[in-house]
Amino acid sequence: MTTTPAPPAGGSAGWPTWRQATERALYGPGGVFTHAGGPRAHFATATSAGPALAQALVGVVRHVDAALGHPPRVDLVEAGAGGGDLMARLVPLLPDDLARRVAPCVVERSPAPPGWPDSWPWQPRMPARIRGLVLAVELLDAVPLDVVVATPDGPRLVLVDPRTGAERAGQPPTGPDQAWLARWWPLPHAGAGQRAEVGSPRDRLWAELVGAVSQGLLIAVDYGHQRDERVSGRWQEGSLAAYRAGRAVPVVPDGTADVTAHVAIDAVAAAGVAAGAGVTWLGRQRAALRAVAAGGVPGVVGDGGLGDLAARAGWAQLCDPVGLGAFYWLAQGVGMSLPGALSGAEHAGAAPITT
């Protein structure tokens, strides 16, 4: 990072903070998440691995329905749905009676794909009140955040030139963000140059999702890290990354590539508990999928073993321990227990478990 003197504020038109620059690059006019092509032009997600994830979630939807007493309406909300692939695959897999009672809703800033059902709302904001299931698959990593760097004078916001990706140090982060860093990503006083990413915007978003649920279950799926990893120095250079057309590229927030960062998933879990979640399960995707699929996943796992080759390949991709299988699942219940084998790992406190 350069040592050019910073402007007097935390960011300016020429040198915004990383959070400001990423917001424009992803969600501004012509941004990665708002133009017609959408993010799918740049990267693949867990929802891209064929129908396996949707098949595994059928049992979760059935659990929620049963826990609610099989009501006339079960809300099924996906926040940050991208192209809507998961919802489009999941609803047709549900038993007929449940499919008739499910009320699908997609919350997404990008436009709906051609042919999206008119009866399935596609909207930029969360519903005011949800009774059912909320899914957030790789939503939180797309929430822009500020980057700070350790200096001899304490942490400073990192400012960036959106055209080139060049950086320089700015002002100290706000008091609340300094408190977040002290709790979740403390920077060593002697570690000048070490970086951290302030996850408080992601915590606030998750708390809003939890707060919108009157009774139900929320599941976040994302790549992330926990405090012990961060304190150990494994992430001392941060986790900012950029992808264009499926390939990693230099991190420049100019609107031509997806800019992302890992999620401080333990902080998100604690925010959910503070917002009203009663039970929490936090673990790797490979463990979560095996738990929710314990009763059999149509076409993937059942009495007859593995199904067709495409389903088998998709399942293997989702459970790959060095790929998607290393993603975290955060499941939190509001007035509801957790499904299947996950219920054996319920945790009601603010410090989530690790598997």
C-alpha cells in the first residue's frame, strides 16, 4: 500500500473507502449485480452445482412446514438469489400439498430472468414479516465492507483508487467499527501492515433478516472464517478477491469484476442470536448436507445409493472438502427447532460452535 497522504475524511470522490468503492462497483449503474448479465457471468456458486442443493433442502422445507403445524401458507424467501436457480429448482421438488402452500419470494437487486413466474415476487427488499424459511446462499460475501490496516498510530481505513486498485491509508474507523475489530478481528499493535475487514455491515444485514422472521428458520451458506483463524494471522493480508468470467483477477473495484471477501461467520452468528435467534448450528457445508440429507435426498442419496451421474457429480462438488464443502452453514431458528441431525448440535449462546 502506498504512503501518499490521505484526504481529510475517511474517503473522497477520488479515494473512497473499499466499502464505498465496492458498493458502486457491484450495485451502482452498470454494476456487476445490477446489469442484465448479472453475477453469473463472473463466477459459479453452490447453486450452480445442478439440483443437488435444492434436493438436499427439500427435507428442510418439510421440517419447517411440520414445525409450523402445516399452515395454509409457508413463506419461502431467498435473499440474494442471483439468477433464481435455487428457488426455481426447489419448489418443483416439494410434495404437491406443500408446493401449493409455499409462498416463494426472491429478494434480489438484479433484474428477474426472462420467464420468471409472476406469482413469485422478485423484489429488492425483504418482506416485513416472514413465517417460514429464509435462505441466503452466498449473500453475505457480496455485502461491501471497509478494510483497515494496522499502523504505528492504530488501525486506519484503507482508501482505494477505483480505476487502478492503488491504496493509501485514511482516517481511523468509527468507534463502533473499532469495537467490532476489538471483539472479532483484533489487529496486533506491533503488526503494522496487517489488514482486517470490518464485518459489521454483514452482521447488521443478518440481524435484519432474523428480525423479520416471526417464526421460522434461517440458513446462510458462505465462505468464511472464525476468530481463532483471524487471530492466528492466517488472514493477516485480508481476503479481498475479484473474479471476472470465472477467473481470479487483480482486485480493482471498477465495475468490471465481482469483488468479494470472506465472511466473519462467527460474528454473523452472534448478531443473529442478539436479534432473537433461539438456536444456532454452525459448521461446514459437507457436514450440514450429510445431516439434512440423512433421510435420503431424491436422486442423490437414498435406499438405492447414488443416483444419476449428474446428481452424483453435483453432490460431490457440494461436499468437496477443499471446495464448496468447506463453506460454512449457519442455521438459526426463531421459535423453532433445527432440522434432522442439526438439532443435535443446537446452541443457544452467542459463541457459536465449530465442526
